[in-house]
Amino acid sequence: MIPFNKPYLTGKEAHYIYQAVFTGKISGNGVFTKKCHSFFEQHYGFNKCLLTTSCTDALEMAAILIDTQPGDEIIMPSYTFVSTANAFVLRGAKIIFCDSMENHPNIDAEKIEALITPKTKAIVPVHYAGFACDMDKIMGMAEKYNLFVVEDAAQAVDNYYIGKDGTKRALGSIGHLGAFSFHETKNIISGEGGMLVVNDRQFEQRAEIIWEKGTNRSAFFRGETDKYGWVDVGSSFLPSEVIAAFLWAQLENLEDIQKKRIKIWQTYYERLKDFAVANEIALPVKPHYSTNNAHMFYLVCKDVEQRSKLIAYLKSKDILSVFHYLSLHSSPYYKNKHDGRSLSQSDRYTDTLVRLPFYYELTDTDMQTIINEIKQSLA
Amino acid sequence: MIPFNKPYLTGKEAHYIYQAVFTGKISGNGVFTKKCHSFFEQHYGFNKCLLTTSCTDALEMAAILIDTQPGDEIIMPSYTFVSTANAFVLRGAKIIFCDSMENHPNIDAEKIEALITPKTKAIVPVHYAGFACDMDKIMGMAEKYNLFVVEDAAQAVDNYYIGKDGTKRALGSIGHLGAFSFHETKNIISGEGGMLVVNDRQFEQRAEIIWEKGTNRSAFFRGETDKYGWVDVGSSFLPSEVIAAFLWAQLENLEDIQKKRIKIWQTYYERLKDFAVANEIALPVKPHYSTNNAHMFYLVCKDVEQRSKLIAYLKSKDILSVFHYLSLHSSPYYKNKHDGRSLSQSDRYTDTLVRLPFYYELTDTDMQTIINEIKQSLA
């Protein structure tokens, strides 16, 4: 059996968890949490990082920070995970879904401007498969209309946007706020887990308060205030040190993990590209303004029947491949709230995209088996 | 140095974390999560359990489940943690704070009825120090006025309410919903962590959906529905299997942990009771309708000066004691939203309650040192 995903242990996770316990502190915001924050801040130029229990929670923090109010409109792709939308729906927002690009599941930046109204509060680009959205265009529009940009960088750890002048900026560092995931299917994992990146300094202080259950605990322990109490809304967004210790072991091996994943991605790509062209199957497209963090490898089939057949065939050969998002605008929860616009690219990816097994320990032999069976099924 | 708290490792935490990783699943709702759910359900007669990333998150789930709307009134003690209130404030509720009892920090059930209005939606009793609130009275009032009861059982694991007929019911199993904490300061820990108990069956199905980010994923994987998608609001309330594996190691040792903690509690009590009477210091009072889970040991000083002096004195002797909640009704965030009623008992506990060091590995020698120094300071 070749699974779809297999969490990778670097070997030091348990060691660091023990270390955390021996310091006497395994609740949140301890030594390992701070080590992770510093790593991300220094490595990627993130202004301020806060680990969270999930990317969902990071997005919820973002929704609170930009002061999302009932009736506010938030523009995001329909082809995304439910949490991208739920975080803002929980604050009463209306979600304005935008279509994906024809050659990429990412939000079609050309179509955003037509959706902006006086009620629009934010744009939430999702970097699908880790590939950058067209951030210059999106940030330009945000500036023009005075909107916030929250990057859903759930899949985009260690990836970069390449500007017109060739400079690279880490994904998650460009919008006013950014959200990452360390769910077990991601490149760097802690089971469940996430992180909010606060790039706009106006949100720094409040982010810390909301993170600490609406209290000024952090400022109090830094001696910046003489009273510690309830000063704002908030939640328990911070993860246990057990989670941060686990994550730290992963971060120490980031380079090795990424090297391995990029090799896997390239192997899939090289061995499938000619076959894909010949059989009208699409492979992932790396936009010219994006680097590749090798988060996932997918195929876009001709239609839903071909995809169903492929998934079933691979399953019969003990290979687990999976389809991905279902367009949120036509979900049971949102279809009556959606404005009725057709989002044909989003629906197409819903029907035709299939993700192949992708994990650190995937062997070349297994990959060749997968590729052979794909060719067997689709040729 | 005698710390205030020291997380206790049973020894098998890392072993189970490794096991979780080897199953290939460390995101939420895996084998260990299910083991923890079953343990609690069988051991305490809880109808349905769902692990959460914190007690805060369990309370937020409860606030969503009872359909808290802007303007709804929620009655709870002012002497509690911010999360008890924040969970409902995030849904737009107004908090109606109730005073504590004269002889106990728990909500004064005699004072609740006068606070009930047509807008009241729920009562949230908090079992302070693990001791039961007057649940017969509270449930009776809830029935009379058609209100929900959400038990904040953050500190109340393994404790029981004793009914008039002598029957014991586990705290957390009595209200429509119950919330537990496994924060590192609790009897049973996972660093950060919590659990929602769903006793009222009307909430069962929706609780599972909200827990799984507003999707019907769980029902889908049980084969109860043929489509899996976005069906409701929700969040990522479920913790990593890393956390559940850690918690499982603790649960296996629940009996041993509780035995040890009860011994510590009784030692403090026996060695301080005469001194307390002679010096007008109050010790914890176990209500006649409650058992004791030995969550914490506290003293109630005569006034804030005496308490400050005591904490400072103990600190000078390398003993860390801490004060506890600050009345929420007079917090910076809520003082202008509160209706102005004086809550004198809550304010008194704010000023005078001090928690003594309390953890599994606290030795008899250390306890005797603490007791001697307390006598030195207060006599």
C-alpha cells in the first residue's frame, strides 16, 4: 500500500518534548514557541510571528484583527479549504467568491477588481499547492481601494514571490497578515498547528492580546504594564509547548525536508510531462512570479469521469490518490448565500484535480510504480 | 525553589506520541483521540466527548451550539477565567455577572434567579477549585426558565456532584454541555488542551460538524452521508494526535495521580486547619453536595495587604504562591459594559485568595517548609 500522506519524523521530536516538560512549562508561549517564532522571523523576514493551534485559528485571529463586522465583504477563491471562509463567516462577514485561473487553481487576480464594493474589507489570496498568487496585482488593488490582504499561506511555507525587479519575498510576508498550517499533510508538521504572521505593525500589540485570551499577559510579563487583566476579546489561540517542541525538530531539518520534497516533485514532473502533453492531462504550472516549495503534486484530468476512474484504478493497485476542494460557493452551507455567479474554473478543479502521494519517505521505486499505473489508467 | 506548578509526566507520553506517528496519522481525531473519548464516556457517564485544543475552545463550541446571538444574556460568576466570558462575547452575547458565595468562590446559586430576564439564554456555572456548584438548584432554574446550562468544569476532572438522594454524578455530565481543561496546571494535562462534553443529544450531530471545521467529514467517513462538504460554521477545534497521545498516558495513570493529589490536599488541610481558625484565615470549603478532586489548595486572607505580604514573604523564601482571578465585571474590557451592581464576594476573592504550590511531585518535606513559612508570615 502506498499511502497518500505519511507524516515524517526527523527523530528529535520526542527529545524536545521531554526538554519542554523538564523546563516545567508545557502550556503555550514557552521556550520552544519563542524559538519557532524567532526562526520564522529571521529566516523569512516575517515581522512578527505567533504560533497557533491551526491555520484555521490563525485566520480567525486575522478576521478579528481587521475588525471584520457583520455585512463586511471578503473576497477569496471558491477553490479553497472551508476554514478560509469560516474564519470570516464566524465574524458575520459575507464571502464574495472569485474564480480560479484557467491554468492554475489560484485566485484569478484579473477578476478581483470587478468584485470590489464599498463593503469590501479584505482580499484573501490562497497560495494553492504553495505557488504564489499574483501578489503585486493584489497588493496594488488593496492599496487602491484601501483593503486588507490576508495571505492564506497554509501550503506555502518556504516559498517566495518573485517581484518584477527579481527580488524574492517569502509568501506570508507580503499581505498585512499571513496564515500558515503545520497540519500533518504539510511540508513542516506538528499534527495540527498553524501560525499567524503580523506584517502590518498596527496589529502587533492587539495580535498578542487576542492570542492570549484577550489579556495583556505578555506585556505584563515584559514589565510594560503594571496590571494584567481582560482588555479585549480573544481566544486560546496558542498551542502547547509539546506542539512547539515537535515543530522545532521539524524546523531544524527544514533544508533537508525541502531538498527531498523538491526532488520528489521534480521526479513526478520529469517522468510525467511528455505523457501529460500527449494525453491532454495538465500538470502543475509554476507561475513566473513564484518559486516552488514542492508542497504537492497534482494532475488535472479531462473530466470528472476520467478522474474517478483514475482514483479507483490506483486504489485497486493499493495507491491512494485524493481529489481536493469542492467549490465553496456551491457547498450546502453557502449555495443559497452565494450571488449566483458561475465560477467555472473553480468547478473544473473541483471535478478534475487529483493529488498524488507525496511525502518525505516516498521512494523512487514507489514513485515509478505510481507513474506506471497512472499511465496504465489514462493512456 | 518550590515552584507553584510542575507538569507531571507519567513516563509513557513520548512512547504514545511515537505510536501515533507510526500509525501515519498525527492530525486530529485519530486512534488516541478516540481512546480518550471512550475513556471519558465510559468512566464518567458523559454522553459524547470531543477533545479540543483548549477549554476555551470547548466553551466557544458550546456558545455556537446553543446558538448564542447578539444581545443574548449569559449568566456566570465574575470570579472566573476570561475564557468563560470571551467564548460568549465572541458570539455577541452580553455577560450578566453573578456574585460568589460568602464561604466559596463558586457562583451563588441563590442570586441567579434575580438576574434572569427574557433575554437570558444560558447559565454557566464554574466549578471553582474543582468543587461542584449547587447543580440541583441551577438545573431546576434552567428548567423553569427554559435555559441552557454549560458547566465550566475546567478544574473539575474526576469530581462529582452528590444529589439529595446521595447519588453521585460526574461534574461535566449534568449541564446540557460541559467544558474541561487539560492545561498544564490541571490534574490531567496535555500542555494546552480541553474537551467538550455533549450531554443533550440534540447537540450531538452539530457538535461533530462544528468540531470538524463545519464539514460533515465524520458522518461521511462513517458512511452516513454520500457527500462531504461545508454544511455549517465551524472551526478547527480538534487537537493533534500528539496531544491526544500525551493525554492518554495521563489518563492511564489517573487513579495514581488523583490518589497523590488528594494526599497533598489533605496534608495541607490537616496541618493548616487549627492555625487557620486561630488566625482567621479561611481554607477551602467542600460543599456538602461535592466530592473533592484535589485540584488546588488555597487560603483566603483577611485583606489584600495580608495576601501581598504573604506572597512576597513566601517568594523571599523561594516558594511561589499566586493570586488568582480578577473580577471580570471590573476588568478594563468589561467595566463599562457591566450594569454597575456591586459583586463584593467576587471582589473579596480577587483581593484575598492565594493558591499554594500544588503538583504531583510536591514532597512532604516541601509541604512542611511551605506550611512553616506560611505560619511564620501570618501568625
